[in-house]
Amino acid sequence: MVPVVGSVTCLRTFTPERMWNFTLLTLCLLSVVVLIRGASLPDGTTEADCSQYSLPMCPRNFEPVCGSDGTSYSNECMLCFQNMERKSNILIQNKGEC
């Protein structure tokens, strides 16, 4: 058992079980942070957040995204619409046109 550094009484100790629980909790919290920030994949692509749109209706705003298929979409919603129509999983390569 190792005493907690900086504690006033040094009576509280971390058992291996407590350390394991702390490690698991830390990993879970880090996973949540990664999910909230966006699903960025190793090759730099990002998964579109299609849950925010009422497909098949998309807004007409022009905020182009470049799909992983090499096609420019007028906005993220249009990319989501194509994924729904084609039953595909086109990712966002980058913001802006291809």
C-alpha cells in the first residue's frame, strides 16, 4: 500500500484494486472526451454527425465538405443524405471543397 502524496493525514492508501478502478475510470472518461470531440479516424477523416439532420430534408446553407469518395458536398447534411440513399459510409475528408 502506498500513501497518497499530499494528504494531511496520509491515512488513505491506494490498494491495487483502487488503482485499477481509478485507471478504468480515467480510460472511460478519456473515451467520452474523444467521442464528444468527434470521431476522428487515423487517416484524418471524420465521421459526419447525421443525427442532427431531419433527412431527407437538408438546409440550403453552403458549407462545403470533401467526402472520402472524392466528391464535394454542399454541406454535411448532403453527405449524410448520400450515405442514406446509397447505404454507404462516406466520411468527411476535410472542410471545404475537394
